[in-house]
Amino acid sequence: MKKSEDNLRRSISLLEATLESTADGILVVDIHGNIVTFNQKFRKMWKIPVGVLENREDQKAITYVLKQLKDPDGFVESLKRLYSKPNTDVFDEIEFKDGRIYERYSIPQKMEKKVVGRVFSFRDVTERKQMEYQLVHQATHDILTGLPNRTLLMDRINQCIKYAKRHKKKVAILFLDLDRFKGVNDSLGHDTGDLLLKLVSERLSESIREYDTLTRWGGDEFVIVIPDLKSEENVASIIRHCMFSMEQPFHIQNHSITITCSMGISFYPKDGQFATSLLKSADSAMYHAKAEGKNTFQFYKSHMTEYALEQLELENDLHQAILNNQFLLYYQPIVDIKTHSIKSVEALIRWKHPQRGLLSPDKFIPLAEETGLISGIGEWVLTEACRQLKAWHDDGLPEISIAVNVSINQFKQKDFLAKLEKTLKETNLDTKFLELEISETGFMRNFNTFLNLLRKIKEKGVALSIDDFGTGYSGLNYLKILPVDKLKIDKSFVQDEIYTTEGNIVLSVIALAKKLKLKVVAEGVETKEQYSFLKKHLCDEAQGYYFSRPVDAESMFHILKKVRDNQYSYA
């Protein structure tokens, strides 16, 4: 008898040790709802006082823990189902108000095939679930802004389409792109650009309804999904709010940044039956908004797809143009107003497209800038312009200078100065005959970045001029320290009525240039009246159709030959 009692005590001791050694919380109850046993892990996990468990009444313990649960009613219902079906196994999760998550595993306790109770096992999986949530969140959300990403966007659109199809509603897709965001990155750095994107996402989030979806498509592009629309007109207020949210300046690290956006809108089911087609339509409309001058929006129209395909085709042709040497240069004289002689020429690129004929730069240069092809094209222009001018000099023609437009993207290249030196060396052109033009807007957006480079270029003897002056609002303080030689007045100020406001602007630029000891070139001169006005007010040089349209190299050769032989004058 004593031996049997010892064996029983050993078995009980082993059972208790086993229960206490497990990492899970264990609870055993009988079929009457009385607590048979539990381990300390269970008590600590559920934060139940010892006195509550010592009463051995399961109901009292349940009443105590219900206050901790996120869904206490659901917990009670699950227990009722278990006790109504005693042979049932269960494996589920329990969520707490404080964020804890426990796995619950319960099986019936049987003796001789008869259910006598139930064993519960609880495991804390909070950390694992948090990691799983983080992984899912990272896979479906943008790291920078925390907004849903493309993966989640596609799912949201598909869900909205299903709902709209069942209830005969409409869905709007707003494709939004920030205007000139690249200039912020280039001038203020990517860290500032990232902060700006975060602030933009916050403003846009405040501009939409609670059940709309704002996502970051990538870069500086965002997509907004607007579901449950009765009519297309209902989206108007959201568009206005989004556009208005961009109007106030963003203040970042002592910088006040004003940025606008272009937006394209498509609707289900009119503009597409699927997420991909709706996004494509909205994207196409957005590009049309940019083409209209930015800071506006466009609703999708069927012809826009044709335009997008045309642009894609043109991009492919542009690659071939570089490979097959389809570019050529035209030249336009720049005339000294005082002496009436050609002082220099500006090199202007043309594309001899095999199907579309001769294309002017406005037809392809913006696309080249956007696709990054401008750097290669710009290098060719610089080399060809220097080569041609040197050839004219060698032929005994007047030793005029040549002006070449340089893209901001070229200046951004780390080896631009080295490439410039190499070109001058290979063509054997004296640096004093070369002038580089950069747009005023390009100067102002990248002032600090390029100031040192411009100084080095100037040290080489190459002249520098600000093109399209008057459109970028340069400050006097900037002009004082820029190492430039000329200001080229934008043709819009010259071609309009010169005795009105535009005329005052021309006079102001001339006076400013004289004060800074810079030369002034007036672009777009087309009439004798304009020429006389500029001459009267002591403008230095002029350029435009009044003197000559841009001509090919052969025609310019004959013009310069007449100049050399004193047979050509613009007096």
C-alpha cells in the first residue's frame, strides 16, 4: 500500500513539474466547470490573483479575465460552443486590449473514452504576430510615407470595382504627379525631397474622405482611389481640395518650398473595366495635364491613349536618332546693333526624322530631358558646333563666336568640365569663341550647386549667358555674383507691344545689364520697329527673323562669306 502511495505521489509530482516546466499556460477544468489544475505560467499570463483560482470555480476566473479582452462577447460565445460540443478540438487566437495575442489550443480530457473535462493550452504569440504584421505592412506600404503601395493599391481598386459593379456605382482614379519635384532634389538634396514627400502625403490625406485610399505610386507620384460615387461630378470637390492643399508653401529646414501638381482622372466603368486599364487611363490624362502647363487636371479622353502611344514611339525613334546620326545643326545670326554686323551665331538642333521630316527642338527636347537622352544629344551639339565654327574660321570667314544651349542635365554630370575641355582640344577651337547658354530657370533652381562649376568654366575663357531672361525672376544679388557675360531677353517680352508693359521690362533689363556691366541680347526680333526700339535704348545685340531664320551650315557659310566680302549688312 505504501509503495502504491509513493508511486502516486511521484506521478503527481512529475505531472506538476511537467506542467510548470512548459512555456505555455495550462488550465484543466472538469465537465462541471470546476478548475482541476493549472500552472503558474497560466496565472501570470492571464494576470489572475491566486485567490480567484483557489476557489476552483471556472466562471469566476472567466469573469475576471473578460475585462482584459478586446472581444469579450466573442470569447464567451466560443466557450459556450466548446461546452455544448465536448468532443470538439479548437485552435484559435485571443486578442487583448493591451495588444497581447494568445494562441488557444483546447482538447477534451477523456477517461475510458468518456469526456471528463477539458485541457486548455495558451501560448503568447504577441511578438511573432507583431513581426508578421510588420512584414505584411512593409510588403504593402511605402517605407517613406507609410501610405499603401502599388500592391495594396491594386487590391483596393479591385475591391472597389466589385462593389461598384454590384451596386451600380462609379469609382474614380486620381493619378497625381508633383510638378518640378526633381528641381527640389537637385537644388536642396534628396533628404529635403523626402521630407517634402512626407508633408505632401499628409496634406493629401487630409484632403480626401475617410474611406478613400491614398497611395504612393512611386517617386513623386500618388494615386487616390475614390469609391462609391453616384456620379462623376461628385469627385470635383475632392479634386479641388487636393489642388488647394498644394498652394500653401511647405516649410522645411529654413526653406519655403512652393510646389504644384498635375492630375489625371479616370472613371470606372467608362474609362476601364480593370485596375490596370483605369490606372493607365488616369496616367495618360495626367501627362496631358502636364502638357497643358502643369498645376491643373485633366479627365481622361480616348484620344489620350493615342497620344501616349505616339510619345512612346517618338521615344523609341529618339534612341534610333542618336545611333543613326539623324541630328543636324541650324545656325541663327546674332547681330551687333551698333555696327550692324554678325557678332556670333546660335547653334540650334534639328532632327531629320525619316518619316516626320525636319523636327524643331520643341518637338523632342522636352522628351529627351524627361528620358535622360538629353546628355548624349547635348554632347553631340557641343562637339558639332565647335567643329563647324573652327572649319569656318579655317576657311577664312569672320572669326565670330558660337552660342550653344546647355541642358541642366549636362551641367549635373560630374565630368562635364572634362568633356568640355576634351571637345575644345579635339576641335582645336579657341575658348574665346565659345559661349554657353543656360536658361534662367535652370540657373535659379540650381544656383548653389552650379556656381563653382560656372566659375571654373569662366576661368577657361568660355563665355556664359543667361537665356530666356525675365522668366525666372532672378534676384539682383544673384546676378552680382554669377560669372556671366550676357543676358538674353526672352522673346516674349520683345515680340509683344514694346511700348507697353513688356517694353518697360525690356528697358529695365537693359538698364540692369548696364549697371552690372553685362551685354544684352534681345531674342525674337521680327520687325523694324522692334529693332529701332532696341537700337534707340542701347541694346547691344539682337537675334530673330528680322535678320535671318535659322539656316543650315551651307547657307550660313554663304552668309558669312558675304559678311567677309562686305556684301552683307543689316543696317
